[in-house]
Amino acid sequence: MKTKHINHWTPAELHFLEKNYGFMPTHDIAVYLSRHSLSSIYQKASAYGLTQKYPEAKEYHSPKFRNMTVMEQAYEMGMSYSAVWANRRKKSGMTIYFE
């Protein structure tokens, strides 16, 4: 009978996940932690009570961020580009046009 191979998490991998989950796209975390699948990362984050960190929608519309690009906003908020982009569109209801 074939047994399933289990990749146990090292303390360094758990520390990396705790420090970066919510600030770094999960796909990038999966690339860095190549021994673990994307679903494994989601499961471990859930087991540890880690969540994606999204600021309030009103924060995107403050005068400080009004003339910034999404990349600049992400840098200022200490978040990933993808987290700011997804949350900005979802919560603000705004339509974004590309030039």
C-alpha cells in the first residue's frame, strides 16, 4: 500500500508565514516555501488564525492616497500590491480605467 508523503513545517517556515501572510501575495509565499502547496499554505494560515490584512475602504480615499498609484499605496500601507488592488476595487466600488 502506498503511503502519502507529508511535508512537516519547520519553525523557520512557520515564522516566515506568520510574518508575511497578508502582506505578501499568497502565491509568492508558495514560491518561497516551495515544499508546500498553495492549499497547504491556506490551511496552515487558517489553523494559526492568520488573516489577510485589509485597511478600511475609507483609507484609500484619504487625501494622502488620492494622487498615488496602487503600487505607492501598497508601499505606504505596508501591504502587497495585489491586496491593495483587490480590496480597493472590491470595497470602493470604483471603476478603474487604463490609459
